[in-house]
Amino acid sequence: MEPSPEQSPHHAYPDHWEADVVLRDGGTARIRPITTDDAERLVSFYEQVSDESKYYRFFAPYPRLSDRDVHRFTHHDYVDRVGLAVTIGGEFIGTVRYDRINDQGRPASAPADEAEVAFLVQDAHQGRGVASALLEHIAAVARERGIRRFAAEVLPANNKMIKVFRDAGYTQRRSFEDGSVHLTLDLEPTEKSLAVQRGREQRAEARSVQRLLAPGSVAVIGTGRTPGGVGRTVLRNLLAAGFTGRTYAVNRAFDEGLTTLDGVPAHRSLGEIDEQVDLAVIAVPAHRVPEAVADCGEHGVQGLVVLSAGYAERGSAGRELQRELVRQARSYGMRIIGPNAFGIINTAESVRLNASLAPESPARGRIGLFTQSGAIGIALLSGLHRRGAGLSSFISAGNRADVSGNDFLQYSFEDQDTDVALLYLESLGNPRKFTRLARRTAAVKPVVVVKGARHSGTNPPGHAVPVSRIPDATVSALMRQAGVIRVDTVTEMVDAGLLLAGQPLPAGPRVAILGNSESLGLLTYDACLAEGLRPRPPRDLTTAASPQDFRDALAEALADSTCDAVIVTAIPWVGENGEAETGDGEVLAAALHGAAAGSPAKPVAVVHVEIGGLAEALAAASSTAAPRTRPTTLAAQPSGTSGAPATAPPAAPTEVDAEGTEPPGRIPAYPAAERAVRALAEAVKYAQWRRQAATPGKVPEFLDETTDEPGAAALIDTLLGATPDPRGRPLTHDEARELLGRYGIPVRPTLPAPDPETAVAAAARLGYPVALKTTAPHLRHRADLGGVRLDLADEDALRRAYGEFTELLGKPAELLPVVQSMAPRGVDTVVRASIDAAAGAILSFGLAGAPSELLGDTAHRLVPATDRDAAELIRSIKAAPVLFGWRGSAPVDTPALEELLLRLSRLVDDHPEVVSVALEPVVVAPQGLTVLGASVRLAPPPPRGDLGPRRLPNY
């Protein structure tokens, strides 16, 4: 909202302070600066505030605002005097204001760094987290304007406001003066304040998704008068699923005499419905959607599922329509799934919601599914149904203009009905937030992701989100660091989901293989080796094996303490007449279930070839919960979250046998050995990550004389200058050496050698032996092209090498030669750090030359890296054995390399102006290491949205 011309021209309207936020109950609101045009809104807002709240605000009866008050509260300079308002439907529901003061509490200007702050929230909206959200945003504004402390006077009886300050997590001081509580808050974010902010964000965003998935009433807007069409299909699916709430059909074209349609009330508009509608499914043409959204907002609808197409997938004009749709919905406090969505499903017995175009509601289960594609959603629903798996919830978000995969992770984290989260994503609007949420969720339940559009470099049509420039291999590595199970295809997603939802997590990589086919067993054995598992030799039960033989062999394998998982292979029995008998699947399934039920909890998977009824029988577990005996090797696991409880048919109650034990979970069946083994391998890696995540690594402080954070900050300020170029600037060799040296990263000096005489003088200064190198971009680090000459022991050798340089490669002015003293022999590596605007700071490591440049053998971790991250980073590249004594060579000093990685991580984390660093080569010797080359680039730091106040993205 722009200010009127009478607004002070000295400080432009700060539109970057505008933000959409999710409140505690899941509704949305808008926070924006108050302007001179808000006088009537302010008066109307104040009239709706109770006398008690007014008394708490002004410490005296204050029934109405005077003209002077209104002028004061609507005229701000956006520096020393700032007011923010929370709005829904364009009307104020809460306000906050700060006034800069000096040490005597009088109005002041900079450099005074304290401000008095006061809040007022409409009584009808108290308890929704309005004041907490306002405090986050006004604190961020104050920090931006150089204010470091807030002071507040609160009446002792105003417990709600005292709690807002107390729970914010900021460092604070309290005293009792003149009958009021005097509070002082230091506004520098703390670990506690950030944790509080993210906790509130999680609960609010989870609640916003829960409101969409568990409505008490649903209206389908655009229900056709005749069978067929999108709206009528959704209405039919709602009724077929047995939705437990109230359902309404809405279409402005209905005849006035029409009162019911398909047995539900029919209305021409939401205004005709005599109760509040919680969820509206909009299935009208795009040009009629704004009218429908306005009708929903004016009648208190809480959320929208917009099936209508014709938005960002149609180009720039459609993208603007999509943005306006989001703005309109949020202005009324509503969240949106879509547009161009396929719909949502919740199989909970208390809800039974199928507000989608899926003709059949899936069985009730323990898997949550989110997709950004309707077509992929259909394929996944079908695949899970064929494999006998059920779902807890399903969201197909279409263009995902609002509700995203991040919101789904927030919901899945605390949803007691979901034990595995599957996500098909085509774009990541906020990768930094995604990895943070995924790490937290993966610590208690598996998260399996397929990323589409991996190599296009652009977002799919309709996805109006920032494009990250980091390679897909880097994205995959960062997901792995966060505990995400990244797979390549939706088939692999289903395969992994079935195993994780039905079986306990493995304690290790040791696999027993048994079955009635030697050949199938060998294929499984080979697949295990290829996936990095440790298989035992297959046990061949022979083709004459009976179901009882399978049961006995499986029970024996599960009881073996040297086995962590079992893969059962089965082919049809051959009868006496030579024909295959494929109808005994149910018998074999019962035998396998019996063995698993009476044995220690270890994962079991079955590979079968055309055994009729086996897969269905294995999937027909009658329990909605996991076996009670779960792995004990995963430390610090919340109850009920190790592995994943089994899925079940719709509404099937948990059965308990005579001894009080629950029946076994589903045993997943696969038509190929490779698919079963790949799913098991993912479970093994995830279980290992869970064990490690239970005792996370540490970020060393390096509080010694080799780290000078203030000195580095001062140097960076000097190098960037008072008015830095937004594009940044590369540092010279000496500048880079000085900056890196502040963090204990010494770089071996390099001296220019534009002619032989200067080269000789440089070598005398450095001391022999020396290296002669070219720094020309096309020859840099190219010893294979003759651009590097090593071990030059004296002046004659140096002059001779210099002559060969210029004779073979070009003139000195083209080669830009330098002289450097020799380093101890070792392994050449490369260490890099860079900042991606979307993903944040990333630390990378690889061997120098062909391994990293040609083969892409590079590992990545997010900054700040922990000691464990650094250790894993150097061990996760394929060429890592070279560092640890490969083929009899001496192992190098990996502790020194880990320390270098941690120091560089600390540098870029402390100073976001350091946007890229490349240390190449880093020669790692058996004792110590040497950084021979370094390039550093500085630039004004990109914004850190993850450290600011909560806000919904606006794409």
C-alpha cells in the first residue's frame, strides 16, 4: 500500500517490510507499514478494542482516539518512528509502534539505539499469535534502522503481553517501577529466539495444512448441473469416500428452485449457506475465480483448493493472474492449494476426505504423499494401490503458488497418522528452508524425494519460483546431508516407501538371502554388492521347498545376530506334471508373516516371479501400527518413529492376539531383485544417518590466535569500500592471502616473474627449490600442458625452464608467470566455498584435476559444517582411498584437511560478503598441508530470509 503525497518524502515507503504471515491457528494475515491513508482504518480498529485492552495500552481509560492521536499514529518517518499493522480483509486487527528514545527516555534520532515499543491487538484476534508475529517484524525493522534495544512499560495485570515478551527468546531484563513492569529486550537474535521463531513457524504452517486436510464442511464451487465436469466429479468423489463433514454444491447458474444435487444442499452462492464453510474447492474458469475467492473470503472460508487452470502455466500474463490470486486469498486469511491442482485426500477415519479428481480414494495407511504434478499424482496413487499400500494424506499442489512441499513437511513432522513422507518436487522455492525442515523431519520419520526437472536449468511451466543455479549433483548431496532419501524415479519412490512404511529400519548393511531359486539368489547377491551392502552367500532352499521350509529358514535368518535384514526370493513351484503352480501365494505369505512375527524386528523384503496372490497377501497386514518390537540401535528416537509403522486397509482396527502382541507389518514384494535391493540400501543409509543424527557433530569455535573475526570484518569493509559494487570484486593474491590468514588459512606466497631476471630474484627471496607457473586462465593448473615446472633446484634450472616456457607457450605478457617455493609432496586437492542465493553457503571438496573436473567427483555440505560434516566430506568422494594409503602409498594428513574445511566454513559463515573462495591446489602431505593457490570474491551479502522474521514467500 503506497503512502499519499503528504507522507514524508525524505524516507520512501519501505515496501520490503510488507509480509504475509501464518498465524497460530493456521490462518494468514498481512503485515505492512502504517501510512497516512490509514486514519479511518485505525479509528475503526480502535472502536472494536475492549475498554480493558485500551486500559492496558494507555494505562488509563481511553475510550476514543483524538485527532491528534490519529495523526501521530499514522504519520511516521520510517526511521525514528515506525508503525506496523496486521490486516485481514484490508482491516486492522493489530498494531505495533516504536519511537526512538535517548538515555533519558526522550524522543531522539540516531545514533540513539533504543526505542520504546507498544502493541495493541483486537480482542477477537487475541490468542492467534498476532503480537508475537508483530514483535518479530518490528524487531527486524528496528535492527535495520540501527536500534539495538526495545523498552516497554507493561501493567502487571497484562499477563498476555508480558508473556509475549518473555517467550520471544531475546535477552531481556525486567524491573518493577512506579506500578508497572519495565522490560528491556536486546534485539540481537539469539539461538533461543531463532528456535522460538522456527517453532512458531512450524506449528502455524502445520496447522494451516491441517485445516485444509481436516475441514468440518466443504463447498464445491462450480458443481455442474449435469453429470461430468470437474466440479461434479469432485462432488461425486467426496460423497463416495464417505466424507464425515457437511458437503455443499455451489453454482451461480443453478435454478432458483434447485435445493439439492446428488443428495447434498445446492446453493447459488456461499451467502445462502447458513453456516461457515471451512474448505472451498473451486472448479470454475479462471476469469471467474476472483469472484469465487471474494465470495469465500467474505463468508469466512478458511482454505481453498483451486482446480482451475489458466495461470502461470500459460505464460507471463497467467503468472500475474496467479500472483493476484494469492494476494486476494491471503488478504482474507486463506491459504491456497493450486491453482491447476489435482486435489487433496485425507483417509483418517474421522475425516474420509477425497476432494480430488482421483476416482477412487486410496486405502487408509501410514504414507503421506505430496506432488507438484497431477499426472505424477495419478501414477503414484495407482502404483501404491496396486502394491496394496495405503495413504494417510495426499496433496497434489499443481502450480503450488502458496502451499508447498515445505508446508507439507511441517505438517508431516507432527502428523501422528504419517510415518513416511513421499514428495515429488519439480522446483524448490526455498531450498535453504527445505533442507532445514527435511533434516528435522527425517530425524523422526523417513522423507523420500523425487526431483523432476533436474537438468533443465529452469522451472516447469507454472512454477513461479526463484531458479537455483547449483548443479543437481550438489542438490542431491545437500539432501543426503539433511537425511532425505533422494531417488531418481517415482517407481523407486514407491519401492522405498513400501519398505519404510511396513518394516523396521535395519541396524546395519548385513543381508541374508534365501529362496528356492539359486539364480534369483545370485542376482540378488550381485545387486547387494553393487549397492554397497554386505550380503551373505545365498541360501538355496531348492525348488522343492515348501512354505514351511521358507518359514523355518526366515526365522533362522532373523534370529541370527550377524544378519541385519533378509531378502526372500521365490519362484513358482513346479508340480509333478512339470507345470508351474502359481496359486500358493497366500500360503507362502502366511508362512513369511508367521516367521517375521515371532522373530527380532528386522526388515524383510520379498523378490518373486509370477507367484499368484503373493504380493497382495504380503500387503494385507491387518494392523494400522508397527510391530511393537522395534530396532534398539537407533539412539534418541521418539517413541513410535523408528522405521515406520505398517499401512492397513481402510478403517481396519488394530488387532491384538491372545498374548497381547500386535500382528506383523506388511512385507513389501518386488518383481525384480534390483528394485528390492535398492530400496533396502536406501533404508540402510537412512538408518545410519539416523544413528549419527542422534548425536550431531559440533561446529568448532577456533578461539585461538589464528582466528581474527573482527580483523577480517574490518578488512572486508575496507576492500568493499563505502559504496560496494553490487556485482562484487575479486581479490588480488595478496588481499586473498591476508583475508584467509585472519582465519588461520596460510597461503604460500607467489611472486610475479614477468622476465627471467625478476624470476631469479623472486626465487632468491623465496629460497630454492621453486616452482614456475603460468597464471594465464587457459593454462592455470594445467601441468599436463606444460604450464607448471616443479623442483627447480637452482638459478640455471629456473632460467632454462623460463626459456622453455616462453618458447613453447607464448610471451611472458600472455603467460603471466609466477614463482613459488616448493611444497612437500602429497595429494593435490581442491576446496571451494560459494554462496547460492537460494540454497545458501556450500562447502565443496574433491581431488584436483580430472577426478573433480572431468568425472564430477566432488562432495558438498551446507555451511556451517560440523566436525562430522568435514570428516564425511573428504570420505564421500569416490577417489577418497587415494587419501588413505591406496595401493601402498602413505596416508595423508586428513585431520589437517578437516581443519582447513572447518576454518573455511567458519570464514564464509561469519562473513557472508565472502561469496566465493577457491583453494586450488591444496597439497595434503603425510604431515600437514599447503595451500598453493587461492581466489576470493567479495560482494554485498545476499539477503538471508531464513534469519529474518517469519513470512510466506511471494513469487
